[in-house]
Amino acid sequence: MGLTDGATGKKAFGDETVLLTGSARGIGRACAVYFATRGATVIGGDRLDQSETVTACAELPGMFDPVAADVTDSAAVTALIERAADTGCIDAVVSVAGVVAREPLATHDGEAWERSVAVNLTAPFQLVREAAPHLRETGGSVVTVSSIYGQIGAANRAGYVATKAGLEGLTRAVAAELGQDGVRANAVAPGFIQTPMTEPYADDDTARGRFRDLTVLDRLGEPEEVAEVVGFLASDHATYVTGETVLVDGGRATVE
């Protein structure tokens, strides 16, 4: 899976199928472009319009197939997996879809908490559980996208912090259980990346500067930088890497 293409120097995923959620924008879109650039068939599920991802992948060697899917709808997740399986195989599952509720504990109501759990934890659980038989057949891999906040915590984000920490635990459990079948599972924990999810802060010069100053690289990250790590973990360049969480945070956890 995903050996390097000697002509381009890029890790090639030709003839492989990648099942991806959250592909409409941000890190998910960057992952779709990454895999399609390297020849993969990418089945991308998202409840949001995916026309920009379709356009971004249109001229690439691989193919992007958008599927309208709300990851909190179990029937939609099942249909998404079946769509990917119809290609003949599922070589990698990449779970990117996520939500964040920015509320202090006092006003963090049950509805916001339950949505965080549904999107950030239950949906990846169902996705991996139902895709597991296909991954066993291919010796495939799972990559989940967590967050630096699953590692270090943060105020006013109880649901997000708890579910991202839980997602990393789920990823380790999957690695432990499916490893005997040749299936690997790893998580990626991005720091402050310039995506639609972080726009409320990215448009605030003071907040932007504060987040930048928390990194040792003195800059914010780009979605493509996260996609590169996701792609590495899904490839045959990481065949002895499983059960790990890789931070892509510009060194923020180093100075936390």
C-alpha cells in the first residue's frame, strides 16, 4: 500500500481505495487532494457541499467520488462503506469529520455535548467497526484525526477535549485488536491549523498572534501539512507504526 512512485518521488496509492469523512473542506479536503494526487480512488463522505473538493481533484491522477453523508446517521455511514466496498476493496479509512463547541462548563448544555460525542467519537467508532472486515482483507489502515486538545486539554471546550481524547483511545484499541490481522491504526493530532473550524480565531489578529506564539515554529499550520502525515501513516512507509498519535502542532505541546 502506498509505495513511493520513483518517477515523482511521491507515495503512490494507485488501484487503492481510501474511505474519507469530512472531505468537504479544511483538513479533509487536503487529504482528498493528497490521495487523489497519488492515484487513489477517494470515497468522500460529508454532509456539506463538496463541489470545491470535486473541482480540486478533477485533474488529478486519482478519482474523488463525493457522497452526501451525515456521519451521525448510522444508515448513511453504512451506505458510505458500501459505496467504497463497491470499488473492490477498502485500503484505508481516514476519519476527519469533527465539531467543536466553544462554551464554558456552566453553559455547555447536554445537546452540544451529545453532538460532540456523536460526531467526534461515535461516528468514527461505527465507521471503523463496519469497515474492519474490508480492512482485514486488504491489510489496510485506519487514520483518525484528533487534536492537540486531546493531549493537553483546554478551557471552554469540554466536549471537544473529552471526545478527542476518547478518539485517541479508540484508535489505540483498534490497533490492539486488529493488529493480528495486519491492520494498523494511528491518530494525527493537529495544532492550530488554518481551516474553517479555526476561522473565528484566524480572523482575529490578537488571537492569531497568541496561537502563533504558542508554537516553536512561530507560525500557524496548513491543512496540507496535516494531510502529508495522514498519507504517511496510511502508506507502506509506516508499516511498523500502529497505535500511535502523531502531533502536527508546530511544537506547541513542547512548550505547553
